[in-house]
Amino acid sequence: MNGVQVTAPNAAEALDWLDGYAHDREAAGLRRSLVARGPDGADIDLASNDYLGLSRHPAVIDAAAAAVRTWGTGSTGSRLVTGTTVLHEAFEDRLARFVGAEAGLCFSSGYLANLGAVTALAGRGSLIVSDGGSHASLVDACRLSRARVVVVPRGDVAAARAALADRPEERALVLTDSVYSADGALAPVAELYAAAREYRAALLVDEAHGLGVRGDGGRGLVDELGLAGAPDLVVTATMSKALGSQGGVVLGAERVRAHLIDAARPFIFDTGLAPAAVAAADAALTVIEREPARVVRVLDRARAIAAGVGALEPASAVVSLVLGDPERAVAARDACAADGVRVGCFRPPSVPEGTSRLRITVRADLTDAEIARAVAAIRRAAG
């Protein structure tokens, strides 16, 4: 008989192990599922990363729509072929000036920006010292880099210093978030930079949760610490949080940008970011520059919610309410949703065992009435 031979229905299959894996995750309270949302509604959104409330700002939406009409729906190719428009380069220059860097380079996501920057700046024969609180994109970048990787406990500058001092490699790169994504705490960026400089290493800081929230006018924690434009310092950021759009960017010296264009595989081989996303991020940056009070307000709103639910005072737009058990955290999230309040739920491996939590992300445009309603719902759900 011609064609592909199909095994009997009762025969063992190569992917049968998936059933056991799913069962084990279910038993541990770690099963994940997708929950589709509609375009709008009465729910209070404390789960998204739209920190400044700009994803639905009329000027941001209008800019994206105008870009679609002008450029079409996609970039049509990689950045090195047809995927770079004048919008991309103008935004890169503008955002770099905003944060005090020489140059910037857009990627199609913040995840890919971290993959591209780390793998291009560190490779076989070099050392990466990675803060234990770093985002999964930095963790995956370490794994792909082929460098020797030393992971130090979160915020442990002494351990980072020791790893740098005791290395045979000529090149070294230190990685950290500026604001840890799980609980919104600030990393010891200034201390890590001092250690990196002492041992002739570069520092890469992911400002995904710092841009638009920390620093003068939302310029980020690096700017707040007086390190904007410092030598041997590279900043990555995302356009999908405070900028209310999509995409990622690497900011630093002009020679870093040039090297990434030559060597960053997620830049070279990926389709460029859609012009509409670039235009939206650029319009959001205009709003931030014109309305710096949004940056102040998001931290004020975060402190109000933290005080209401009994969480630690936040240093960013992220409020973390630790509940411990993953099943309890999931149940609390679902109870909040039933009460019309969407919150995040972080469980292992996103956070350490025993620290499952509600992750509450705050927007600058929340009203006092919305905060009161959200606090009441969260307190009921958390018990």
C-alpha cells in the first residue's frame, strides 16, 4: 500500500510523556491555562503592564493607525533587508536621547532584545555573571550564549564581585534587572556597576519595569542613579509596558549598536518590528514627556493599593502580595476575577517555592474609586 503507514491506535506514542507531565503539574498546582479577554469591559485591570495607561491613549492609537495606513500592517522583512523604516531610526535616536544613551536599536520584542544583546556581547571564552533575580529572557540568553555562566543570589553584589575577581576569561558581562519583575523591588544597580568597572566587565541592565516608572520623568533607574550614558553600560528595555506598545530596544554606545547589527542573531534573522508599534511607542514617549505627572502618579497609586492590601511599600508599579501556596494564589486570583478585578498570579518557577503570590500591577490612570474597589476585592480573595 502506498503512502504513510499509521501505527495502531493503542500503540505507545512518542509524546505520551506529555500526559504524565501535565498530571504532575496539575497535582502541584502549577498547571497554566489561557484566559481570553474581550476588547473592553467593566473589570479593573491590575494584571497588565500598561503602567502609564497609554495603550488606549487616543494619541497613541491614532499614531499606530496612521502608521498602518502609511506603511501597511507589517515591516515586510528583517531589519537588514526591508524591515527598517525611517520611523524605526527616528524612534531609536529619540529614545536614546531620552534615557541619555548614544544610540538605540529596536527588536521585535523585549525578550529578543535581551537575547540579542547578551549573545552578541558574550560568547564562548567569556564570563557572564547573572543576578538570580533576572528575567527569564536573560536566563535564556545566558544558556544560548555559550559563555561560562555564574548565577549569583539576587542582589548579592559581593558574590558578583567574587565571580568577577576569580575568572580566567578576558571578557565578562554582568546582568541584572533594574526592577525585579516578580515583586517590583530595586536591584543594586550602582553597586553592580562599580563592581563591574573594578574588574573590567560590562554591565547590562534590563529596564523593562523601570522605564516610565523610575527616574526623572520616567527615564529609568539607570538615569535616577546618575549612570545614564556611563561607559561599559548597556540598557535594554521593552516598549510593551510603560510605552503601551510592542517591541524591545537596546540602548548604549554607538559601537554597541553597530556590533549588534553585525552579530545579534535575533536582530539579523527576525522580521523587523511593525511600523505601527514603533509609531505607537513614539507617541507614548511624547505623552510621557508632556505629562511627567503620570510617572509620579503611578507610584502614588501603587503605594495606595499596597497599603490597602497589606503588602510592602512598593518601589515601582508592581505590588506583590505573597500567599505562599500555589493553590491558594490561584484561588485568590480567580476570586478577584469573579469580583471584577484582574490580577496576576506568580507561582514556581517564576518565584521561589513557598512564595506564590498575587502580582498586582498598577496604572497611573486608576481612580480612587477603582482603587477602593480593587483593594476590597483583593482583601476578600486573600482571606
